[in-house]
Amino acid sequence: MSNPIAAPRPFPAAAHDKLADRQLRANLHRATHTIRDKRLRVVAELPDWQRLREAASALKADAKSRLPELLTQFEAAATAAGATVHWARDAAEACAVVADLVRSAGATEVVKVKSMATQEIGLNEALEAAGIAATETDLAELIVQLAEDTPSHILVPAIHYNRTQIRDLFRTRMAGAPADLTDDPPALAEAARRHLRAKFLSATVGISGANFAVAETGSLVVVESEGNGRMCLTLPQTLISVVGIEKVVPTFRDLEVFLQLLPRSSTGERMNPYTSIWTGVTPGDGPENVHIVLVDNGRTTTLADPVGRQALHCIRCSACLNVCPVYERVGGHAYGSVYPGPIGAILSPQLTGEGFNRTLPYASTLCGACYDACPVRINIPEVLVHLRQTGPHPRAERAGMRAMSWLMSDRRRYAAALRAARRGAAPLRLVARRAAKRRGSVPSEGDQRETVRRLPWPLSAWTASRDAPLPAGPTFREWWEKEHGRS
Amino acid sequence: MGAREVILDRIRAALGPSPIRVEVPREYRTGGVPDVDLFVDRLVDYRAAVRRCGPNDLAAAVAEALADTRVLAVPPGLPGEWLTAYHGEVVRDGDPRPLSVADLDAPGVTALTGCAVAIAETGTLVLDAGPDQGRRVLTLVPDHHVCVVHAGQIAAGVPDALARLADPTRPLTFVSGPSATSDIELDRVEGVHGPRRLEVIVVEPSGP
């Protein structure tokens, strides 16, 4: 089975293909701009937004710094409340724990609440291999599942589909969908409601993730919109929640910060329609068997990097995706991981080095819009640069950088190299000027914009997607010597 | 060594011998004066129906909200005086038996509850399974939920509301408008799996 958080292709190749899909780009443009504007409106309503962000960032950092203490506190509180806590080192172990629990509940079908953790570990595929059918109940996840596609956004996994595409999918692949189904969103939602109702009412096992785990009380929190979450958390006899170890917050009070930040950042609403908080088992109200699977799966290796560990603060709001100029053009699939966009570019390569994840930190212009939008103040550009610096580099690039370092470490050597480069570039400058003339623009002598469009191999790797600047004219030092003589 | 010990060891190794302690600045707003008009405005924005009344008109407002209800499902501890003007069929959860999912899923069922606390700034109702709210399934399966909120239960913001909860380990449900989705082109559509209609009756000491 392929790893859901490992990019199967290098990002530039995948992005190149996606850029050619005009329908995709139109869908993404519309969706990301709608949600951006909504987010800005509701964020502007809170005068203390920046203070909430600062508190959230500190809360997450504090929780990380005493993670062993908080996890064991959570385990003790949840256990005392009647839950059973399991631990899983990696995806395979987590899937095996869940499959065993489903089997011992005697079920062959489960209903699922949308959860990034279960996608990350490839739970649906693992359950299928164990003969257990998992039904995604979030509308967008259902669309993706029916299409046998993969999610392309953290919050709106079917963001790459428009209404007509969804209607066609429902008509052909969803049991019981009316033949005259229109592409009106309320009609589509109604069709999904009818399709899932029977499953909810008969399911004996529900599977969820959690947005937060409260150490103090042993409570789990699920934030959702449709009510499918409440169905899965309330109706089945057995509930299994898969939770990353970084989800723990110290106290119940801390939720006052995150419950303000998360809905406004994710869907651009003042509050999402439903938030459920439960603590172990409540006799007569909800599931009698409550299981919690705490998952590492690369989180502890991420934690070991003092710069990169802030990626673990992420509350999966997806605000960074919606403001990212790269995401907006290529969509989530180009990143090849269930965590796409700016946060995916720093999270996926830290969680696993498999596949082409090392290409992901380059999937950014470093414009910083993601950092501004992040409700928990993850400095994504800082981590991107850090991962670029510490990641592997091609041999040619390393050799080039070593040569540059040698040249630039001595003033005379550097000046001589500049002169040589200028002389060497003279014919190129002639070519560039002739090309500019053909385009109808004549740059003046020493114009900084003098560029060349194509360079021979290996420098063609640079000019494949951008112009190369020609070496500048005389340096200040040279100009001074010419005008005033040697001082 | 089991997974638990391995993971805890990995975390300790990752953090090093002396992890940096972090102080949490809590300079955001925590108190504030609850604004009933703001609460109503937020609810209307979610397309919830809102009725405002004084304590003496509550029973009449309840009866009005239940005009098209065939069966009314109520939690065990719902105050009897809320129902004095309603003459339709009433089934009480747990009396004589807990209501089944099929009971609640029947057409024309309305659930009537109170709430533990409400939040003005976000238009949120918080249910904590108290006697006038009951089990979570009661406000989930029926297609229509009517909730009575007394003005004194409305908190200004989220911090104030969480602080007012008597016991955070009870099953909590935060409800902000009817069930909704934005999964199709980010267009908000009300009514997916939860109740498609949410009505809130706000009771103010001096009437609306």
C-alpha cells in the first residue's frame, strides 16, 4: 500500500500537469477566494485576534514541552472515565489496532467522521483489506470516496469538483440517488442525507479523529458542520477515535482559545454548526465502548527538530491552503500527500522521508501569506527555508555553491571573477539586446533587467522556468576608481 | 517494550534533558456584558428561527413554535410549565422507556429542550445533557429542534461560556444554527444530517 503522506512524484512534475487542468484551476480559484473573503470578515470582528493567536501558539508550545506528562495525564483521566487508551508507533500498528477492535465488536461495516489522522494512516484501505467496509459520512469525503479519488484539501476534500461534476457522480455511483437529481447544492445535500441515514441508524461501530484531546479531563473534541460527526459519535455502540499525540492540550479552559480560532480560520464562520466534547463513557447516552488510539507515526521525529517542530502546532484549519498562491493554482493533489498546501509542505517531509517529500519545501514562493493566516502562528516560511537548507541537494548544486563560497571568500578573487563574468557575458548581452529590440523594448546600458531567456545545460535547469539576469555593469568600487582614481 | 513506553521514550529523547518552559499569555478578552440582540442577530445569520418573549408568554411561544409538530419529544426534566399551552402528543425520554432512534426518526417529530449556557458573540447553544436537555440523540435525530434560552444563560463570549459549565466531563454539544455544509463549491447549505430546522425561544425578564 502506498503511503498517504509520501509524494509519489516530484512536486514540480505533478504541479506542471495540474497547471494544465483549466477546470481545476477555475474551481480552485472560485473556492479559495470565496473562503478567503469570508475568513477576513469574521476575523476582523474580533479585536483580540492577534492575542488569541499568541495564546494559541504558546499553548501548543507549552503542551509540546511537557508532552509525556500530558499524555499520561490524558490517558489516566480518559481511562478513569471508562475509555480504553491504545498507543500506536506507526500507521501499520494504528490500523491493526483499529481493525482488531472492529473485529472484536463483531462488525464488518463502520461509519466514519472525517479525520485527517485516519487518512494519514490509510485506515480505509487497511480496513478493506481486513474485510471491513468503511463509509465516509462527511459530504465531501463521500464525494471523494464515490469518485475513488483522493482528497485535495484538508477541510473541503472535494474542493476540486464543481456542482455539475458532483451531480454526475451521485447519479452514477450513489445507491438510491434520484435519476432526475439536479446540480442545486441543497438537492445534492438532500440526496446524501437520504443515502447515509440508513447507515447511521444501523451502524454499530463509529470511527473518528479528534481536533483536541484535553489532558486535564480526558475529553476528546470533534468540530464539524453537517451533523454526521454527531451521528457517528452518538449512535453506534462502539466508538474508536484515532488521535495524533500532538493533539493534546493541557486544560479544558484552553479550548476557549481554539474554539474561537478554528471555525473562523477554517470555514470563515463565527462558530461551526456542531462541536461535540465527550469524556469516556456516559451510561445511557452514546457509545458503551469508547476506544482512543494515540498515534505517533513520525511525530516524535518531527518533535526532535527545534525549528521544524512548530509544524505539530497545526490545528488543521486549512487557512494556509486558501491563501497560498501555489495551492490556488495547482490544487492539493500536486503535493501527493493528504496534507497539501503550505502546512503539508512542511509537515509531510518531516513525518516521513519516503517518496519525493524532499521536493515539497520548494512548493512555495516564500511570500508569507500562510504565516499571516495561521491561527496558531506557525512560521511556515521559516520552516520551509530550514527544510531547504537541511534537506538533500543535487551534486551539481553543492559543487556550484562550494565554488561560489571559495570565490566570494576573497575580495580580489571575487572582483576578478566579476570582471571575467562580465566579459564572458558580453556576447550574451548582445543576444539579449537584439531579442529585446525584437520585442520592442530597448534596455539602456547597465539596465538591471537585462536577462537571458535560455542558458545551456546545466544552467538550463534554472532558465527552464525563469529568466537569468546577466552580470551587472561596473561595480561601485570600479566606478569610483574610474572617476576619482585610486584612493 | 510496548508501544506506549516506546513513544514516551521517543518524546523524552526528542525534547532533550531540559525542555524550555513556555508561559501562556492570556491577554484576550474573557468577560464582557452579554448582548441579547447580538445573540439573536447571530442566530438569524445562521438561518435559525428566533422568537423573543417574556416569562409569562413562554408557554404560548412554545406552542406557536410547535404548530406543525406531530409528536413532541422532550427530555425527562423538561419543566411542565413550558408545555401548558401545547395540546399535541408529548413523549418523554425515559418515561416509561428511553425513546428509540426509530421513535425520533419518525416524520414530524420535534425535540424541545433547554440549554446549559449560550454564547452571544457566536450565536451558540451549549447543551450539557442536563435534566432539561437530555441525551444527545434527542437533539440529533429529529428534523426540528426547539431550544429555550433564558437571557441569564447567555454569556458574552466563548471563554465566559466555558467557565459557566458546571461539569465539563458531561457530554457537551455546541450548536450554532441548523446542520449545514459548505462542501459544494463552498456554498452554505442548511440541513444535512442534523436537524434541518432550529428554533430558539429567548426568554427575557422584561419581555422582548
